[in-house]
Amino acid sequence: MSRDAYVNGRYVPHGRASVHVEDRAYQFADGVYEVVAIQGGRIVDEEPHLDRLDHSLKELRIAWPMTRPALRLVMRELVRRNGVADGSLYLQISRGVAPRDHAFPKSSPRPALVMTTRQARKPNAALLEKGAAVITIPDIRWERCDIKSVSLLPNILGKQKAVEAGAHEAWQVAADGTVTEGTSTNAWIVNDRNELVTRKADRAILSGITRLAVMKIAGESQIKLVERPFTVEEATKAREAFLTSTTSSVLPVTSIDGHKIGGGKPGPIALRLRELYLGYMAAPPKDTA
Ligand SMILES: Cc1ncc(COP(=O)(O)O)c(C=O)c1O
């Protein structure tokens, strides 16, 4: 089926969608993005994603390209046009198009907005059954990882390292030995008291929308949560480990740097949270049901 992309006010065939060579996202990575899940044709956790987008834009002093209600309409229209029942929507906003110069353009160009959608891929049954292998790598990123910037080189290099090591993800490790997060996922462990441990969402990590939902679900399920950093050593000795993201939902981790976690099998708490989270994705939020 053909699909459209949205580019600066127009719906255009995906294969012909393009932006200007002097778009600042292209030349400087001067832009931000969001990836949202679509389930049953509905955008999952739309408001938290738009709140995070607002945070990223404000921190970089990029204006909204249109009002929030208008953006919601464009997102819905693209999902409708492309007939996406289950999949994801990518949206990117850059500071706009201007002659190349590091400082913000004086002319304040209109921020550039692009959106694309993608149908869900078939779930990777073997990965789900076996759980993910993770390697650890030094976190070489900047000090504002709370901003969902399109500047993703360290994340790309880290993920490629994981792939070349036959692993699914790389957990990034700060200079003090604590895990910050994955290259496109948040990191969690379950300790020997069956408590969930995940890093507090400060400037060292992205405040994952899936992370927020899983925190809420854990609370409703009487699973204790502790928001604090954990070391690689603690993680390799943990009862369970898992990662979260919009595209992976909750994915059990069964090895870290070759050390088996939970006997090398997906843990019960991770599997339960995965099931609860998939149920949460499928159910419309109560206030709009
Ligand atoms: C660095 C990083 N951490 C965490 C996440 C997970 O965030 P979310 O649950 O909102 O997809 C992502 C998602 O892209 C990410 O890039």
C-alpha cells in the first residue's frame, strides 16, 4: 500500500518526501523528534509524548511549528491516510531552513515539521522467548540526554557495537560505573527483594514514555519501584533485567556482557509487566474511552 509523509504543510508520497539541504536538522542536528506507537489506529500516550516534545523544544528554544491541537490533527490524518492500525509515527521538528551558520538564524525561520508512519513489524518470537542480550559501553553522550534531540551519533555507534557483538542493545555506563540507559531504550533490573530499580529521569537519560507507563502499572500492581542508579555489577547479579521503549514495549534482558541473568530466561516480573503494558496499549485511556 502506498503511504504518505507529511512535510511542512503537505502530504506527499513517502518516496518523494524531501527537505531542503539547509534544513538545520540536516546540517547541525538542530532538531528534536518523537516516536509514538499506534495501536488499533489510536495514538498511544499522545499527551505524554507531546509534553516531552514541548520540553525538548523549549530547552532548545525552537518554537512549535503549529498549535498543539493542529499537530494532533496532522498526526491523526497521516495515520488515517496511511491506514496504520498497528505501527508507529515518527515526527521531527527542526529550527528550520537558513543559510549555514552555527548561531540561531536572526530571521527566525519557520520550524520545519516532518512526519512519517510505519506499519508494525512481525514480533520477533525468538527474541521474546529467549530474551535480549545486552552489552555495556561507556556513555560518551552530552549532559542533556533529557532532550530528545536528533543528534544520535553515540547511540548509533553503540547500537552498531551491540549488533556486531551479536547482542540486541548496548547499555551505556557513566564514569561512576552506573548504567544510564540503552541506546534507544530505558534500563531496568529486579533486585533480590523483587524491587524494580531504574534510574531517576534526570538529565543523564531520556524520560521514556514507556518507562512512565510501566512505573504507573507497577504501582497499580503493588510492585515496589526504586528510582536510583544501579551499577553494571549489580545488574549482572540481578534477579531479572529488562528494557523499555515505544517500539520494544517491555523486553526481558537475559544476558549482560555474556553473564546470564535469571538463569538465562525471561523473568516473571518482566513478563508480567510486558503483558500488563500490552494490555494498557490496547485499551483506550479512561478519559477518552
Ligand atoms: C536514548 C533513549 N532512551 C530511552 C528511550 C525510550 O523512550 P520511549 O519509551 O519514550 O520510547 C528512547 C527512545 O527512543 C531513547 O532514544
